[in-house]
Amino acid sequence: MRSVAEPAVPSDAGRAAVSVHDLLRFERLLSDLSASFIGLPPQGIDAAIRDGLARIVSALGIDRSTLSRVSPLSGRVEITHSFAVDGIEPVPPALSAREMTPWVLAMALANKPIVFTRLDDLPPEAELDRETFRSIGVKSHVTMPIVVGGQLHGGLSFGCLREERIWPDALLTRMRLLADVFGSALARNRAQEELDNAIGFERLASGILASLVLAEPGEESLAIGIGLRQIGQFMGAEQVALWRRVAGQPQFGGTQRWHAEGFAPPMGLGDTPVLPWIGDRVAAGRIVRLGRVADLPREAQADRAALAAIGVCSLLVVPISVSGTIVGALSIASMQRPNEWPDALTPGVSLLAEVFGSLQAREAAERRKLAAEVEAAHWRERLAHLVRVHTAGEMSVALAHEITQPLGAIENYALAARRRASEPAPDLGRVMDLLDKVIGQATRAGDVVTRMRSMAQRHELDAKPIDIEHAIAECVGMVKMDCELRDIRIRSAAAIGLPVVVVDEIHLQQVVLNLLRNAMEAIELPGAGGAREIGIAIALNERDEVQVEVGDRGAGIAEGDLERVFESFYSTKSSGLGVGLAICRKLIEAHGGRLWASHNPGGGALFRFTLPVTPPAD
């Protein structure tokens, strides 16, 4: 069936109908070509196609025969094989059928042959096609669409550039059969190419995944960047980018990108009003595959304008899903020519996109975790500072008494020194001795003030090696006066040869002071009938940790409260803040240790905490 009206038959012999002899010869050629492709290995298909086209040109006495492949997505025509007689220019290797021969493409998509004896036979709606044929010198032409599985794969073309000729129906019927033969060969060739392409992409994907697995912590972004570049180069694209979705919105912000040298970086995907139509579909979990940006629907006018502004020809956007939620996208853009974005590669691209997305989500989670830890440490120190100030307030009476003693001694020693100095023959040695005692008492008072200031000041974590026995002895000294006022004794014992521990001394002393204060208050509670004594023990436990015990014979802890006492805002005291022990546990855990409570055999409570001999790894 012709695509245009049957033209008047030209008079010269070059345009005469094909003879019976020529038809028989073409039949034999058709039979030979059909047989030659049977059982042909993939590597021999190209040579067999070129040989077949040369025999067609010779048998029909035409100037050129061409086998082309068409991308239904982009309308791009790629010449895969061509043969022309000497002196005839080759067919352009690639052209856009949608833009240069739209009528021909529409006919081919409808599986209708394109046949004309002269250019004037083309219908008025083929005006653009006529000019294209004229520009490449075509006078008479036949194209038989190659349709495989209901999809247009290409076409087999027969052309005359030096003179016009008629294409009889009998010949066209055989040309159609010949197109089917070449179509099968073309489909096999294309299948082999797609297989090779898929295998190549699988190898690429395996290499990218391996590099991501082997990437050192903190180097994931570098590995992802290399992967984006490799994907772009493999797929013939100039821009590849990863995007993170704005929570709950069909908008995406760029997180990582690659672009070939000389090309602009990718623009914002879905940043209203840049790509709203594409953003909506990606947010809904749909792959956007554009062979040509011009194929975007009318409602995507904003997207088309934005992509055209940066020169995007083709675009593939794959959504990234984590736990069923669209969290981002991977985009691949071709800037120089339309791209088919083969179906066989889409699953592999989606897999890499999911891996990239998971790595980015993990990095983001780690950043959020680190920020949360920093924030938690900040608030923990602020609360610890509050507890230290509160503790200092509770100790103020005893500390005032402790300061009063050296101040009184200073006054007495100073008065005595003045009397000695005013004597007619002063004993200067005795005066110097009295002044040394003044200095000693002043130092003692200064130490008390320094300890108080250390307790009350804001403080950042500063772990360093310390002598734990000495640090705890200083704590005992800070509460010694208060214990004497309460008639409470402190008994301390430390194992010989204790190793140094790497801790923040202020935090350690805050814990010990809190435990000592709790023990003192427990001893004075009603129902505390045991000895008014606090025991401190320092030793190495079976796990080679330094373990500190603070025990008392006070009222003790109820059976169900051994863990509750460490809960924030839980207190057994009517005037307590309820945060002291909770902060103590956090401070010890921040150093890699543990803090827990138990019943003291014989009555009272026993608190234990451990500290590693070496600091915990970051």
C-alpha cells in the first residue's frame, strides 16, 4: 500500500517498471539474504548487513541503500549501515526525525511505507520532509519501517539521487519482506548491544559499589562523586546529580553533583518554579525519562523552559526511596544530543541511586548524631554546673567555718608578730616564723576559695591523666569540716600501685562530692541507726578498671529505687533537685565508666563507679 498517490509513469527507460526477470533476481537475493542471517554469530551480523545492502543496490540499480535505527523516545535517527555507489554522498550519520522529517516519522510509527517517485508526490503536510530530502539530493525514495514486537526499531531505505524511478507494488512487497529480514538482523544486533551495554554497566556498578564499601569513614562523599562521574561518562551524559527531598514537599535540593568540563552544574530540581512538574512525579516515586525535553507535556511548560535555558537535551530522573519514603533523586542529563536512556540500564541506575541515597542518609544521620551529642554534652555540663552551684550552696556553712579558722589564725599570728616586732630588741627569727605561719594559713584559706570557685565555674570536658587517690582525698578535705560539724567520720582506703586514670578532674570530684553529700544526709535521716561513718575504697576490679566505692550506714534505699535514684528529677529528699545522681551517671558514662547503687551489707547504701585505665576510643 502506497503512502502517496500513484504518480504518472515516466517515459524514459530508467523509470520503467521492473521486469519479471528483475523480480526473479530480487526474489533470489531475498532468499539468499534470508538464509545468510540464519545461525549467523553476533560478530558477523555487521558484515552480513553491509554485504546485503551492496547486493540490493546492485540488484535494483539504485544509488544508495541504508539501514537506520530510530529511538521512539527521542525520535533520533541513527544510521547503522549504509552502502552507496561511487560518487554518491553518504547519508548523515544522525538526524532528528521529529525536527527534520516529522511526516516520515509519523508514517513509520504507523508502520506505513514511505514511497515517492518524485519529491512533488509528497503531500502538503510533508513540506518539511520534502525540503530535508531535497537538501541531501534525494529524487526518489522508499523507506520500509522495521517493526519488532509492535515497536518501531528503524527502517530500510532505498534511494535514487541521480534520477527518478517508479516503485511497482510487486517490488514494494518484496522490499517489505527484505525489511523484515534486516529487521530481524537489526533486532539481534541491538539485543547484543544492549546485552553488552548491560554487562558493562553491571561491571561499572560493581566497581562503584566496591569503592563505596571500601571507602574510609569520612570519604563516602568522595567515592560518591567518583561514582557520579563514572555513571555520566558511561551513559554519555554531561551532568549527574544527587538531590535530597525537602521534607514533605515535592522539592529537591542538590547535595552532590558532577558535570563534564565546559558544562554548567545541574540546577535545582523541583525548586519552584524551576521544575515543578518533574518534581511532583519524582516525589510520587515515578521515574522521569525524557528522550527530548521538547516532548514534555503542555502542563510542564515551566520545566521545559528551565531545562532549555541550561541546554538540557535529554533527562533521566530516578527517585530514591528509603523505607518506602521518597527521600531524594538521581538525575542524569545529556546536553549535546538526545539520549534513549535504555530500559535495560534503568534498574542498575535505580540500584546505585538507592545506595547513594542510603550512604547520604547515613552520613546525615551521623552528622545529626554528632550534633546531638555535642548539644547533649553542652546541656549536661550546664546542668552539672547547676548541680555544682547547688552543692556549693549546701556546703557554704561548713566552708565558711573552714575559712574562718585560717582567717582567725592569720589574725592571731599577725598580732603576735606585731608584738614581737615592737619589742626593744625584737627576735627577728621569731617574727619571721610567725609571718611564715600567716602565709601558710592564707594559702590554706586560698585553697578553700579555689576549690569553691572550681565547683561554681562553668567547665568544659578536659580529660587528662590524674592520680585518682589524690583527687578523692581533696574531695574528702572539702567535706571534712562539714563532717566534723555533723559528727561523721570518713574512712578511706586505697589499693597500692593504682594506675593513673584519664578523666576530667572537676567532673570526677563533682561525682565524689555528690556521693559524699548524699551519704552524709542519709546518715542523718530518721531510721539511720548505724555507725555515723562513711567508707571510701579505691581498687582495681576483675575487669582491670579502677573502681571506687562510697558506702554509708544511713537509712538506705528502698528495694525498687536502686535504679530510680538515677532518674532525672527523682529524689527521696523534699528539698532535693532530683538531678544529682542522674548527672553523676552521665558524667561517669561520658568517661567510659559505669555508676550503680546497691544495698550495703549491714545497712545503708553502697554506690560504686568504675573508670577505664585507658580513655574510651572516640
